[in-house]
Amino acid sequence: MIRVLSMMMLGAALVLSGCSTVDYGDAQARETVTTDFGSTDLQMIAAKMVDDMLVFPPIVQMTQNRRPVLFVDRVKNKTTEHIDTESITDTIQSKLINSGKFRFVDMSVVDRVRQQLDYQSESGMVDPSTAAQMGRQIGAEFMLYGNLSSIVKRDGSTKDVYYKFTLKLLNIQSGIIEWTSEKEIRKTRKKSLFGL
Amino acid sequence: MLLIRKGFPLLLVLALLSGCATRSLFVPYPNQATAWQSGIGSPQPAATEKLQKAAQSNDGVLYQQELGRVSQLDGERQQSQDAFAAAIDHYQQTDEAARIRASSLVADTSSLIVNDNARPYTAPDYERIFTRAYQALNYWAANDVTGTAVELRAAGEEQRNAARKRDREIAKAEKDADDNQVDLSQYQGYFEGLDAAAGSVKASFQNAWTFYLSALFWEAHGEYNDALVDYKKALEIHPDADFIKEDVQRVSAALNGRLHKDGMVAVIYEQGFVPPRQELSLPIPTVHGVFSVAFPTYSLQNKPRPDSLRVLDSNRQPLGETRVLADVGALAAKNLKEQLPGMLVRQTLRATAKYNAQKKANDDFGALGAFFTQVYNLVSEQADLRSWLTLPAYAQATRFFLPQGQHSLVLSTPGGSATLNVPVVDHGLTVIHVVAVQGHLITRVLPVQEGPL
């Protein structure tokens, strides 16, 4: 009796002390831990936006002979979660630049760029022939901006989350929206019947 | 072997009692809470440490809520934000937990032989709504507009969800009572105090104060549609509040392009602490006779009277007076009332279990065993007095308009007064957060909100 008991204790101790493991996973793998906004949502949104934009006929035509300059305004977070929307626009921006069809100016580093320009022109430390000159930056022609909104419904054992991401490309001079696209995502979670 | 089998229930009880998983088993929660209520308003490392430690227990969410609130009032914004975020994580886990959980079965079983405090604390809806509102104030104080907007939206969503699930839950609890043959009407007389404390509150989650707070925020950012919806929701709960009627008219006009020029100043005023639950001895009839059990309730005597805060300008001219938008004591009482059917069922089962234990002890363990079982049954009979106790007794608000510039305002309450220098911006919103606890005022002016979101 005692032997059986001690064997069971030993078994339990082994199971409980099992060490935790660290592993690398596929960054593109579908992530379905919770219904919250996650990496798969971000990737789906970015892929859809870039694909839509690059095949839109007027944009194909516009980017045939030149690489227009864009700037990313921001994507408004209108959901009930704290989502880093800059991370979504960063991914979109990277994909667009890598397509070779667009160029970007970055408004988030303007202050630091100005500091560097001041240093190059005023500190006396920089060879004037190599110093970058003030007033020679290229103005953006288009602005990218958008919205991320969500509708969340919960009912007993089911939670339904609907995300809608809208992105717009606006011609700064004419004020015309040249392109827009939407990505909808619906996620549903059902409570399991048994658990710890 | 016989000894082991006989001793097993005792061993089990010992194991349960020695586990510090649930602190409220034998120390009533309101007694614990005085540790952090008394020093509120200035940093209190000892109480904070106590709360942080308790936050790891089974009742973690309750202590996280307390910690969030205490640190917010003590001026530790980041700590408060982390604590509320942990509480919100916990809500999500509760919402998404499996319907039948091994751990809650264990807790239910131990609550059968100990008391309801053995069940892990789950935050009622009215507390969840306050958590979201306070978290919004944390983001607001840090001037994180997007974060504030997210939390205010989430507060509204909590209220909608609560409305959706409430009817179904009450129906289910009454069905359970039927199934277990517990006649709920026989206890009606014992809970008159509870009814009085709940007053005219229609549902435990209806919180006009958080609706009003979010409406102010939306209006300041030109989101007139959202503002109108939330002002109307607040008005629905307090149909006689004249200043909310004006708000509805003003925002309707703004939707049509007619903007109010001056800057708005709003005072959100939180008065006192919500009254704690009290213990009531309730005779429960079982098959073996009447068994007296401890039951939580609220009473009207315990409830402070609402007093308003008046705002005066530097010439002592009145600018506004706050009005109660959420009677938190009543929300808590209403919540307890909504939970009553389920609690009565558990109490009946527990009374039977304890009677059986007593009977078995009498038969098997002789006089000494019977004596200890009786003592145990008496000592372990503790009502579930847990609830978030640093919430205010009354959440109030008022608002008025002032021209752009710096203004010196006098806030006057029966518990003390304060003079503040307040910035006002045309079309902007300046919120003054005032908390009256322990005979003094804690005041802060939140960053001015203006411009589109």
C-alpha cells in the first residue's frame, strides 16, 4: 500500500516539476490565443492593403514612370483595445517601399532631422561641401491615413469581435482621395465546456 | 486504515484552512480594508506592499482593484495603471474561462464546508465599469488621448454587456433555487434593509457617472454623435437632471454646426467610501431542522448622506453644484440582491453539509470531536463580506462654462474646501477630479482636452 502511494507521489512530483521550454515559432503562423487584436490580424491587414493598392489601375499607371512620395499620417484607434496602430502602418510602409513603386518621408523624425541639419550647418564641425543643405527636402505628394474600428459582442459562452480597417490615400494638393481600401476581420470565440 | 478514513475529513479541512489562498476565510474583508483606506491620499508603502502580495491570491482581482484605486489617489499613476490592467486581464480570463472548471469545482466544494469566502472573488459588473472609468482617468492624467478613448469605449461596452447578460443570469439563479427546492420568498423579511439601501436603483450596473464622463470627453474632441448618445444614456438614468438636459440640447445644436464658444469646466466629485457589507444571521430550514447561517447584507443606517460640492469663482459667486450621478452603495446593494437566489441555494446546501458533519462527529468521535466540530462550524460561519471598498459612496458631477484664460476656483464641501488655479480653453474641456475621503479633499486638474481625436 505504502509502496503504491509513494510511487504515485513520485509520479506526481515528476509531472509537476516538468521544466518549461522555450521554442522558436513561425512568425507568420496563425495566432489564435485570444480574440484580441494579434499578429495575424496585423499581417492580414497589411497584406490586403498593399495588394489592393499595387493593383489599383490608376495607381499602376501613376507609378509606371515615377515613384511618388508619400507620408503616413496615422491610423485612428477606435476600438476598445490598446492597439499600436503605428506598427500596422509601419508594416504597410515597408511593403510599399520594397515594392519599388513608392518613396516615403517620415514625419515622426522631423525634429531629430532638424537637429542634425543645424549641427551640420552651424556647429562648424562639418565640412560645408558635404553638409546637407536646409530647404532641399522633397515635399510629400500623398498622405496615407485611416481608421481601425471594432464591434465586440459577448453573449454567455460566445464572444464575437469584428474589426474593420480602412486606409485612404489622399492627394495633398488637390484634396482628392485617390485610393481607399477596407479589410474586415471577424473572430469568434466559444467557451470550452471543461477546463482547469 | 480506519483511522485514516475517519481522519480524512479533518485532514482535508486542515489542508484547506492552512492554505493562504483565500485570505477572507476567517478575517472579514472590511477589517482588512481599513489598512489601506486610512492612509489614502499620500504614498503608503506598507499598505501597497500588502495589496501587492494579496493580489497573488485567489481573490487577486479584488486586491488589484483596491491597489489601482489606492495608488491613483496616492498619486502613483503608473502603479495604478498596472494594477487596473491586471484586473482587466483577470476579467477577460473570467469571461473566457471554460464553463465547467476543475478549480471552481474545488472552490465550490470547499465553500460547502467552510464558507462562501472560499470561492475566488469575481468582480461584479458595477466594479468592472468603475475599473474602466478609473483606468481612463489614468490615461487622461498622462494626456494619452487614444488610451483614454479606448478605456471609455470599454466602459460603455461593459455596461451594454452587463445589460445583455443580466436578465438571463437572474432567471438562471431562480431556476436553480427551484431545482433545489429553496423557497426564496420566505427570506423576504430579512432583507428589507437591503431593499432600502438599493433605493431606486433599477439595475446594479447602471452608472450615469461613467456615461457622463465619457460624454464630456467625446464632446471636447468634437465627437458629438458619441457625446449625444452618452449624455442621453446618463439622462435616461437620471431623467430629472436639468444640466444633462442642457447638455443634450447643446450637443444636438453642435451636431448641426452651432458650437458653444466658451470653455467647459467639469468637476467630477467622489464622496467618501462605499459602505461595507454587514453580517446577518439567517435561519435556514434544512431537513434536520433550522440551522443559523451568516449572510451578507447592506443596511440604510450604514450609508452616509450625500453632500454636494459647490464651485465658486474668486468673487465667491456660485458657478455650479454637483449632483449625485451614481449612488455606489445602492449599486452594491442592488448587486447583492441580484445574487441572493444563488447564495441562498449555496447556504442551504452548506447548512445541510455542516449539520451532517456535526451529526457524524457526535456519533463517531465522542464528546471532544463533537465539541471541535461545533466550534469549527461556528467559527467557519462567516458571511461573504468581500467587495471593492475604496470605491466612493457617491459619484457626482457638475459642469459650467468660463471664458478662455486662467481662473481661480473655490471648491467647497462640508468636509473641507480648496482653491485651485484652472486653465480654460475655448471649445476645450478642463476636468477637476475631487475626492473627499477621511475628512480631506484630494484634488487634481486633468490635462485640457480639445481638438479632434
